[in-house]
Amino acid sequence: MLICNGFAQGSRLLLQVLAAAGYRRLAVEDPSDDELRAVAAAAGLESVGIPVLEAGLDVEALERSGADVVLVTAAHQFPTGAVTSAQTRSALIEWATRREALIIEDDYDAEYRYDREPIGAMQGLAPDRVAYAGTASKTLAPGLRLGWLILPERLVEPMATAKFVDDRGSSVLDQLTFADFVARGEFDRHLRRMRPRYRLLRDTLVGQLAEKVPDLRPVGVSAGLHVMTWLPPDLTERDVTRAARERGVGVYGLRPYWVQNAGPEGLVFGYGSVTGPAVVEGIDLLADAIAAVRK
Amino acid sequence: MLICNGFAQGSRLLLQVLAAAGYRRLAVEDPSDDELRAVAAAAGLESVGIPVLEAGLDVEALERSGADVVLVTAAHQFPTGAVTSAQTRSALIEWATRREALIIEDDYDAEYRYDREPIGAMQGLAPDRVAYAGTASKTLAPGLRLGWLILPERLVEPMATAKFVDDRGSSVLDQLTFADFVARGEFDRHLRRMRPRYRLLRDTLVGQLAEKVPDLRPVGVSAGLHVMTWLPPDLTERDVTRAARERGVGVYGLRPYWVQNAGPEGLVFGYGSVTGPAVVEGIDLLADAIAAVRK
């Protein structure tokens, strides 16, 4: 396992090492987080967006894309909230094996599944074809700067060298603190304590949306720290996010997340650092904002 | 001030930003630490070695080199232990101003000067021409991964962006811990406690060398955590370091530090993490090793 300064450094180093090893085309979920694409471009990799379906990535589109590496948020897709089905997982691994390609599994949100047991990582199914990335940024704090990569054997040595050249190593203080936290069982206790709190926040958010702005239909499974909704045809991201911001509510559009072509309009809600009453008040204000936009 | 993961990350980001801004040729002290040259090459900068004289860098050779950025360890040169004189400092700043060049001041060892007050940083003399780099790796622990850069105004924004893209930021835990340590005066107390200990270790080392292997003449000022000596003509780095290693003594040759042409042979001794008795025993063993080589 390679310790790195969060997913940001880990994914950057991995894309640099892959580019140096001859990889050329990175497939990313469409829509997905936009920051990685800039990192891929800086590393010399072309990015191509592959539609996310309800059961995960469209593997047929991936086949056609000519990509030799794909990044997936299989446990809880960002931003759509989709979970990659067992069938899609198999198809992805089959694709990677046949093409001698690599799957980067960004497991950023796996600790928080609320309605059932979280699904296991793909890494365990094909350790030679999957580079697994975990992080403490979502479960503890992004300021901790702790992420980890579990890598296919052939990538261990080049990645260890890349990390050493990059910054010699991650903070030993952070690593020892986290290791102690895990060893004493406190990390598990923390997750068990936080799951019902986040679940309640999510249920409150979804309930408030259903009650006050029912045409913002949430999609995705009960997991993680964000919810996405599509927008009805008479509303635009630009108008709604602006009117919400004027009322002090931070809600975000999907525009930056589309890779190939802008898809339908939608909103992303984060509840990782708010309280229940703030959610209730926020959706009141959002309903007011949407009413104002519609006037 | 930009906080980074030690000098390793700070200098890498700085060289990348400079290369992107059009800088082409990095002058380094000859001899000097070899790791930076590989980083410069990866960033697309050419490296050129400039001889280190007793008063610091040979500024006339720097003039001729066509470099547009120079890295100096002005307070205590590694490995020669030279201190850059006031006259050389002025000449360097004059050079940088005239050529619109940049001086990177790697002040890694400034906290430990034993025979007099340490000389001030060049950065204070020409803040627009000097990028200053400090680190807690030598004074506290390299595992802390804390370094800092004080940058000319024009480099602040690109460097902040580069740091964010690189890994989002340095460990907040490390930063807060160090800030508290400094604010409570403990860092100053630590330095005041360590200075006489390191001075005693250095005096012991130099005294033992004079007594037991007097033809290894130490050079450089009374400062820092290392001492360099030249080797007499009948000894080679290779033979001496190998014979020492066979006796369990780690002493290092200059070969990796020469940039342009290998200069005279010499040895580097580090005393940053040894005890006084270990120094005495180590020089006994070194004398034995040299006697064996000469047999």
C-alpha cells in the first residue's frame, strides 16, 4: 500500500506513472469530477467521457472509446449517486483483462452506505487490473492529507519512486495518528457513529425536497455525502444556483462535471458539513428561490 | 509564505513554475546535492555547475553560464561548508537584478551556526529577486514534511495554484502543531538546547580527526550538521568509504555531488543523529580503515 497526500496526489502520481509507461487515453465517467481531467491533461493523457448509466459505466461505450485506463467511482458515483452493479463490475474487469488495461477504483465514499451493506471493492476481484484509491478526507478531514493506493505489483516500484521524488513521503505524524486511531478501534466507532447521522441528514434532505420542491427528483442510492437531482425543463442550473446563492444557499449545477457534451441540467447537494435544521432552512430558501425564478 | 512538504516538494514546484514561465537554465553550486538536478531535468530545466569558492559561488562563472536562476545554500554550503560572504551576496543580487534572474536561497541549515551569529538571509536584501526556502526537516524531523517558501510577489499566485493542484495543501495537523510549538517559544528553546549539543559533536568530530587522521583536513565554518574534509592524494573515496563501511562506519564520498567535472576527492561526515561516544568510536574505526587501505 502506498500512502499519499489524499486522492489528489495519489491520482496525479498514478496518471504520471501511467503516461510514462505508455498509457494514452483515460476514460472517465460522464458526468464526473472535473479536476482529474486537468491533471490527466498535464500528465499527457487524453480524457474521454463515458456515460454513466443507472448500473454504472456504459461498458460498450468504453469498449469503443479506445481507452487503456478508466477511472470509476464504483461504490457511489459522483455526482449521479449510481452504484456499479455486479454485472457492470464483471464487464469492466473482463474489458481490462482483455485489453490489458487498468481500472482506477476511486473508493472515496465506500464507508457510507445507509440502506444495505456496502458492496466490496473491485480491487479484490482483480488485483492485477485494479488500482484502488482510498482516502481519509471524507471520513475524517481533508486537512489530514491521507490517502492510500493498493496497486498491481508492476506499479508498486515506479509509484514508490514517484512518491519519493515528489515529496519524500507523507507526514509521519498524520500516518502514526491515523494508524493509532484505527488500531484502537476509534475509526470504526467513528464510522458507526457518523453513519446514522449522515443517513438522517440525507433522509431529511430528500424528505424536504419531496415536500417543498417535489419536481426536483433525487437520483442515486442512499449513500455518501451528496445527493443529485435533475431539474424540470422550465428551470436552468444557472438561474436556480444564482437565486439560491442570493439567499445564502450553496447548491451546485452539473455543468462542470459533463465531459463530452453537456447533458440534462441538475443540482448537487452536499450534506457532509451541515446540521439538520440547516437542511430544513436551506430547502425552504431553495423553494423560495425556485418560486422567484419561476415568477 | 507558501507551506509545502519540505524542500523536496517546494523546490520541485518552484522549478516547474519557473520552467513554465520561460526559465531555461539553472545554475547550481559545484559540488552540491545531486537530487535537485534530476528534478530540474524533469521540469525541463538545464543544470549547470558553478564552482564554490571559500566565499561562496564564483559569480564570474555564473555570469558566463547564461543561467537565469541559481540555487545557493548561502548560510552553509552543502557539502563544502562555505559561507557566502557579504561581497558575494551583493554580487549575486547585482547579477540577478541586472539579468532579471532569480536566486533560490536554500536556507536549510541557517539555524545552526556555532562560532558567531548567523548571517541574515539574502531574501531580506532583495525580496523581489530571491525565493527563500526554509525547512523543519533538519531542526525537528524530516517526517514532519514541513517546509516554507517566501516568494517574490509575481511567483505567489502561480505557486499557490501549483501547490493546490499538486496535493491540495500540506497536512493541517503538522502545520498547527508546528505553529503551536513556535508560538509557545518551544521551537526557540529547542534550537537553543540543540546548538551546544551539535557544536560539541562537531568539536568532538573535528578534534578526533585532528588527533587520529590529521591528514583529513576539515573545511568550512563551524555550523550545521555535517563536516567535509578533502582526502590526501594517496587515498580515494571509494577505498576509504568501502573500508569504513566494512567496519560499520557510514562516511560518504563527494562523487555524487560534483556537477560538471569530478573535482578532488573528499569525505562528508554527518553528525545530526549520533552521540559523542559514537563519534569517538567512529573515528577510531575510520583511522583503522584508512590504515588498512594504506597497507
